[in-house]
Amino acid sequence: MKVTIIDYGAGNLGSVTRAFESLGTEVILGRDPVSLAGADALVLPGVGAFAEAMMFLDRGGWLGPLREAVLERRVPVLGICLGMQLMATRGEEGGNTPGLNWLDGGVVRRLCPPPESGARLPHIGWNDLIDRGEHPIFAGIPAGATFYFAHSYHVDALPEDRVLCRSSHGVSFAAAVARDHILGVQFHPEKSYVNGLRLLRNFLEFAGRRTYA
Amino acid sequence: MHKTRVIPVLLLGARGLEKGVGFRNRVYVGCPRNAARVFNAHRVDELVLVDIVATPNCRPTRVDYVQEIARETTMPFAAGGGVRSLDDMRRLLEAGADRVVLNTAAVENPCLIESGASRFGSQCMLVSIDALRHPDGRYEVFTACGTRPAGIDPVEAARIAEAAGAGELLVTAIHRDGTMSGYDVDLVRRVVDAVNIPVIAGGGAGSVEHIAEVVLRGGAAAAACGAFVVFYGKRRTVLITYPSVRDLRAVLPEERVRNRDLVPPPDMTAARL
């Protein structure tokens, strides 16, 4: 199993790369859309803003090859943080921008915690996963395990059956999403020590199964 | 529930890691790489590394240290010291830092925060404000590792940083630094009340009770610790420690303490993929 990390110019891929390498996985840095051709599994990372990242994907010629790989060849993909948000139908960060639209819905909006909650943005730090459903990606991860988040926006208005679990920062939001072979996490598994590594390993096992619920 | 972070702050001096009192009389406390490894093994909430001799020597952060630490650890990790341009930020992020710490440049040139936030996201901009309480009770911001009076109040500096796009503030009381006598809770409270972004309290940590006080009474989202996590005992023997989950739960509401002891069960069958 080789994993291709999509390097479209928006973010720091070192920690994601090292996390997969520490699992003994061969990592390919996809710097060119051609690299998607033989990919077994894809990781879509990202930090920064939604509109800018979509522009990078568009300019780099990624949109067509990504659609072909993910929607037609059904290559399993994991979106991390902004990478998960890009899978939504549209985003409101940096102007209304169409997203990759892989989740059949979802609008990326700024979190809006009520003032009395005292929750501040950005949501930076460790938080619980709540309403965690059964999914192979959570195999072996103890209930109560916390993950590292760093974001102000979230994927809103998704059909409930696309949401694998939620988290709460004054207001509840989707922390992990899935549609068959398409997975996304709002938190950073590569920064969440052993439980994060376990989740990445689970993703690789899930990707290797070739049949998806 | 969002957890309260306890953040070791490591100061990179000319000889390696150093720690002083009131930003002065620094002593050598060890090798940055080893310290970072130990903190990573403690599964700390986050780590901050600041090159404190970069600005006084007019040069950028020593990126090789950042790279070495990032290569060997997986903890969330902010780095800075001497950052003066977008290029300096990019170099730190490429070396493996998750966030950039701005101090002198944030006060002298808030536009840098703005361009950094639009390029790398505001969650990436950690603005550090060092403040000294004068004998008359007035607070003043100091830059260049506490050597240069900036002539402005920390509350004003905090508001400017927030408006420019800072994602978080690290507010350090110079007069408490290294004393282990407790945070300047009033200073932290004043800044917390003046902005809407999260605030990390710094300067003075000496016990978990101090951490609880600045979080519960000061409104801090996180507590930075220096001497408290590198010195042990009255004689300040160098020893790297980190408060345990149990000790933190004794002073903070349980739901605000991250249970970092929860790990997946060992599973030998799938160890290799």
C-alpha cells in the first residue's frame, strides 16, 4: 500500500508525510496531477483559506485528475482539516467558492459559538469526539481519546449520514465525515500522537479493503 | 469539551536551551533536541520554541533546530524568534513548525501579521507580547527579548495584533518570568477581556494551582510554562517534567483536562502494512 499525498502548494506536508512513514508506509509526494494515475490511496491536506486552496488546485490542473481518480476510479481519499472542507459543495471563506463537491452537500462556514459559551476562535487545541459512530477508521481508538484541532471554519449543512462524529466548541460541528471511500477529518491525526497514528493506520487498512460500506 | 493546554516554552540561547529570571541571568539547561524529545514522550499539548538571541543579533530563527525537532517529534509545535518577513515564516513552516511566533516584528510592523495570516491562515499566527509591570503599576510592552521598551500598553498591543489577524496571543509577564511565583492574573484578565481570540498566559508558573488560577480566574485558554517544567526542587536542578493528568484534574474541571494517557491497545497483527 502506497499513499499519495497531494502537494498543491497550500501547506506544510512534512508532518503528514512523517506520520505515514512512521507506520512503515511508502509515501509519494504528488507534486503533479500525473502522479494520481497509479495511486492506491490519496491524502488531501491543507492549511490556509478555502478560496485560495481551490484556486491552487484549479491553477495546478488538479481538478479534473482528482475527480477522475476519486469519483470514477474510486481511489480512497482522506482529507485533513482544510482538505476535508474542500470536499464540501461550497465554501464561504474568502468569498463564496465552489468546492470539490464529493460529499453530496456541505457548506464551509465560520463556527459561530454563542457568546455565553466563552468559546473563542480559532478553535486551537485538543478536543473530544462525540457521537462517534461505528466506522473502521475508529477501530481500536479508545472512547474519550482527544485530537488536535486548529481551525475557525467547519463543514455545515451536511446530510446526517455523512457525519461520522462531531466535536463541540461552544457549538457542535462535524469532526469526521465519510461517503463510501471518501473520508475527511477536521482535526489533525498527524499531530495527535498514538491515537492519530492509529487513525491513519486504520485509513490505510480501510483503503486496502477495496469494498466500502 | 475544549481542553486547557499546558505549553512548555523553550528558549534557544547562544549555548542551547537557557532559562533565566525576569528575562535575565540565564543559565544553560540543556540540548533543545533532547528536551523536545522528552516533552514529545510526555505527549505534551503543544510546544513553543523561541530563538531569543535572533532579534538582538539581527538574524532570523535558527531553522536547523526547528527542523531537527520537527523530524523527531509529532507534537503540535510553534517556533519563532527573529521573524521579520513572510519568507522567514515560510522557512519555519517548511522546517516543520505548525505555527509561527511573532514578537518584535508584531509590535513594530503589524502588517506582517496581516500578510502572514492571509498567506498561512490566522491559526498559524501566534503573537507573543512581553509586558513589564512598572513600580507605579503601569504595564509596558517590551520587545527584543525584553530589552527594548515599546512605549505601549499590552492591552493596546493585543488589540492591534487581533485586528491584524493574529490567531492567538501569548502574554508573558516579564516580572514573573522564571520566578515560579504564579502568573500575573490581572494582566492576563485585562488582555483576555480586550480581545476575542484565545490567550496563552506566560510568566510565573510554578505549580498546577498557578495554572488553574490563570485559567479559571484569568480566562486563559492555555498556560505556558518555562522554569516549572525544566527545573526541579528548591535548588533548581535541571530536570524535564510535565504535570500529570491526575495533578491537573485535582485543580481543573475534569472535562477540561485532556486524558493523554488513553492509548490504543497494542495490536501486533497489523503492526506492519
